[in-house]
Amino acid sequence: MEHIYAVLIRTISHSYTVIVIVMGICSVVWIVLQGLFIYAWVAACAPERTEGPFRVLLRHPLKLAGVILFPACAASFSDLCAMLLSYLPDSFRMTFSAGCLIYLLIAAGQAFLLLIPAEISASLTTSAVRKAKPENADPGKSPKLSAASGRPQNKFWFFVSLAGSVVILVVEGISYYRKNPVDLICDSIEEAMAYGSIKLAQGDIEGGLSDMERAQRTLDMWASVIEMDAAVSLDSLRNQDPSDTAVNYLWCAESGQTGRVEDYLRTNELDPEFGLLLLDLYADKTNLTQREEVYFREMIYVCATAGVFVPSYLRPSDLEGYEERLEQRLREYKDLAEAVSLLRVASDILRDGGQASSELVSSALDLAREYPDHLLTQYLAASCGSSLQYDGVGHYGETIQAAERYEQLYREEMNPSDEELCNLELKTAQMIVNCYGYEQALPYLEEAVNLGGVKQAFSLAALCYEALERYEDCYELCMNFLEMEPSNTAALYYSAISALKSGMTDEALRQTSLLASQAMTGATSDDYSADVALYSMLQFLVLNDSSYWTQYAYSVYDSLNEEQRTIVDENPFFSDYMDALYLCFESTESGHYDQSLESIERVLAGNEFLPQAWYLKGAALYALERFEEAVSAYQNSLAIEEDSATVWYALANAYDGMEEYELAYEACERTMSLLPLQDHGSDWYGVSIHCQTLMNALSNRLEGGN
């Protein structure tokens, strides 16, 4: 869908400062043009040989005062007209034609008042020349005096001044020009949609939704006026958004609520638009009360002083003869309501941190197919589709296509800067990666790197290389990045995992040791990413689970040689953490859970802000059936990382062991809110499946079953 204002908006919308600068420049240019017009008239009327007119003015204080006074009179000329208009009869109705005529007359009057100081300057100059006795002058001849002869001496400046006067009048007239009502209504809808599309493309869901809702409200408003089928009534719109001035204006205009308009004008800042509406409503009355007559004249004065003679808010009566055409145009926006609906859901999803529903994604993808060249629909489809991940899903391919179309349309329509383009590539890559499209995401990440987004693109690029089993590329990327940021958590993790999977076990242990040091010294309650990454890496080193999803098939801990054990033991924190994990989940020796607790206590003594270490402690305590202590450990973990579905599920099991079934069920509900659908791609152990089984068992127990 093409927007009438799209080109202009896209040019200036990236920085609201640009709008202010442009408007300021236009104002300055307009003032300079009017000044040039006055000076050109002086220069056109002045003789060829004389001193400057302004020097002459300085020697004539009274005339100088006149030169200053008349521009001031020109500025207040509209107020004088307002006073005269206040004496119009009550039956006078300000039509569009009458308003335009009055406006142009006022503009002409102001231009005339601006000519007077120019004439004063010219006459002073002429007088000075008459008195002057230039050298080598012919006594029998006098110099040409344009003011005396009535003809301009300097034709160039005369034509400049003439062109200036025409420009002033034309600009004043154009500024008052109004299109037909259908175009005005559709322009306002499309302008709001264009702003909404831009904000959405920049990632501002809330701002985009607000603009799209404004477009929808405008559409509903005028659909109600022309009584389109299934239109929302003005009464309903007014109740939904009582602060919407346009809705209130139309509601009063259509219902003829004179009293409501009077109340509005008494309790709000005087609004010329509502003042004109009141004049219109008064004109329909045969007899006005004395109070209404006073108010009528006051409104004429207010409106005229403000330079407003025709309301910019359309009235229902303005649509006479345009109803059918307007209805046809409004039906062109058939996808707007659905787009707004999708945006509301998407806004709720992002606000709550949840996932889109299958129905929402299906609707968004249908819209994307129907409108392949519409930026908004492609963004919605890609955004919603990439947030819904579960086993066996079928929308990933279409979602990736929508993301790619979104990127292409944004490039073509928005003319982004390098910084904006970099953010666009990163956003597109992230949506594609969420759909496990690692190969498709790499070109966008490479483009982001070329645009200077090396740091922002690194983690996603490393993830893609690792997922695509391009371990050497991943390792090289990480090592290059570590030269810039030696303590970067993501680089340490991916260098370790890529080294392990490419057979460089010694290097994997060294990088993991560095990651362990980072977790011990750098993990805080606000940034515990190093602990999460370390725990993930330790699982690869310790666990023996060769399932498709986990791929814990390396069994490094059981096969450490003497040199490798030395690498581990050089970092006691690393050694204790790895021992604790092995003893808790892999060892079969007697007392291994107690030994695991001893090791993990030493880890937590090194840094207490380790959510995964607290989880590991809880797991060992749970295995020993010390459920209350396990609950305490899990709660310590959640106090640091409150959105860990795995820990919430473990907490539910601990409560179940204590026979606290209601608390266990609540913990299961929290788990399911974080993992509403099973996705082995991100939930390797199938926590959501096991949690649902536990919830069913807890439900039976709470109902009195076995």
C-alpha cells in the first residue's frame, strides 16, 4: 500500500531534530523574502545617485518612526479585521469561498502596509537628491527621479519586488488551500500508517501500535459518519478515547450538541476549530439568546484573530456528494483492522515476554503472503513467527522469507543510514536464527560486520558457525575477537566448545579455565552470563548423553590424561565446579552426592552470585532427599536468575517431595509460562513435557486422588 506522505515522512522521520531545523530554516527564508521585497521596492524607486535610503532615514526621526510603525500595523492588521468581522450579522455563515477571500484580502492589506515604509524611504531619498548638487552636473538638467516621475528607476529591483509581492500572496493563498474531504481523510489515515510503519521498522512496537490505532480510529470515525456497514459508532469511539479531539469534534458536529461545544470552550483553552463549529451550530438556530449572541461575537473575534476562517476539522455536511467515493477509499484499508489486532497481540507478547499463538502466526503469515510489498505485514509475520518455537513447527520457512522481504523493503523504502542498516541486518539475522535458519542468517551478519557492527554481530555469528558444524571458522572468529576483548564471555564459551568439537581437547580445557576465572571474579547479581556459559560448557566436558539434542558424547572428564588434569587443577574453581557436576550426575560411587556438595560449597565460597551453582547444590540436596534445603538452594538460584524454567521445575519437584502440592503446582505453572510449548532446540531435556506430566499428577493429588 502506497502512502501519500511516505516519501516526505521517510526523509525526515529518522530524526525529529531535522523537522525542527527544516521548519526553522523555512521561517527564516520567509522572513528574508519579505525583507527583500521591502528593500527591493526602495531600491526600485530610489534615484541612481544618492546615499543609502537608511542613512537618510536616520536624519529624519519622525519618518523613521513611521517606517517602524507601519510593519507593526501590518502585523496587527488581522486583529483589526477580526474586530470588523465581529460586527457581521448573526445570520452570516462563513463558507469556504468567503474564508479564502477574507484571508487573501488580509494578506493584500498586510502587503500594502509593508509598502508604505518603502515609499517613505524612497521619498526621503528623492528629496535628498533634489537638494544635492552633484559635481559636473548640467545646470540645465536635473537627475531622474523615479518617485517624482512615478516610474521605477531600477527595473531589476522593480521586478524583484514585483515577484516578491506575487510570492507572498501565492504562499498565503496556498497555505490556506484545502483539498476535497476524501483526500483529506485518506491523507490523515495514510500519514498515521506511514509513521506507524516507520516506528515498527525501527523496532518501536508500542509507538507503531499507537500510530496504527490512530489511523484505525480515523477510519472508523468517518465510516460511522457515512454509515458504512459494521462501522463503529461515534458514541462508542468517544467512550473509547474521550481525549481524542477529532472524535469529540465530529460527535458534537453530527449530534448538534451546542451546549457541549460551549462547555468545551469554557473549560479548555480556546480552540478556533471548536469556535467555528459553535458558529456553525449557532447559524442553524433561528433565535439566539442574549448570552449566545455575546458568545457568537466573541467566537468570531477569536477565530479571526487566529487567522482561522474555515475549520480544518471536517464536518459531516462537508461530505455531501462525496459519500460513495469516500466509502470506496475506506474499503481499500481492509487490512488495517487486522494489522492493528496483530500489533496489539504482538505488543502484549513483547510486554509480557511470552510467545505468539499459532493462530496469530498463521494470520500474520497469511497477511504477508497477501501483501508481499507491505513493510508492516512482513515485519509482523517475521516478528511473530520467530517468537513461536516448538517441535515439528511448520512455519519457520515462511517466517524466514518474511524476514528477508522485510529487510529488502526496508532498504528500498527507508533509505537507511549505515547505522540504521547495521541494526536492520542484526535484527533480520536474529529473527532468522530464532527459526534455526543459521545458513540464511550469515549473509546478514557479514553485512552488519562490514557496516561496523562487529561486537553486535559476534555472538550470533559464532552461534551460526557452531550450529553449522563449521568449528574451525567459529574458533578462528572467537580467537580474533578475544584479541579485542579478552574477557568476553561469549567468545570464551564458543572458542571452548568449537575447540572441543574439532578435537582440540587441551585448548578446550584452557578456554574453559579462562571462562571459569571470568565466572569466579566477574559474575554478579546483575550479570551472571559467565556462570551460565560455564555450566553449559561443563556439561559437555562431564556428561555422557549422546542423544540427538544434547550431544553430550565427549566424556572428557572420564578420559583426562595427566597433562589435561594439570590444566584443570591449575584453576581450583574450575576443578571444583567440574568435580561437583560429575559427582552429582555421573558418578556411581558411594557418597558421591556428599562429595558433590563439598565441591560446590567451595565454588560458592568463591562467588555467591552463581545461579547455576546454586541449582547444582539444590540437585545434590534433592538426590539426598533433603528437600527443604534443596528448596532453599533453588530459591537462591531464582533470586539471581528468576526466569530459569529448569530451576522452577526443579523447585516444583522439591515441593512435591515435601508434599507441598499447591506450591509445587504453582511452580509448575511458572515453568509452563516460560516454556508454553515443547522445543527441543532450546529445551534439550524436554522440561515442558516432564513438567506437564508432574502437573497432571499434582492435579490428581490436590483433588484427593492417588
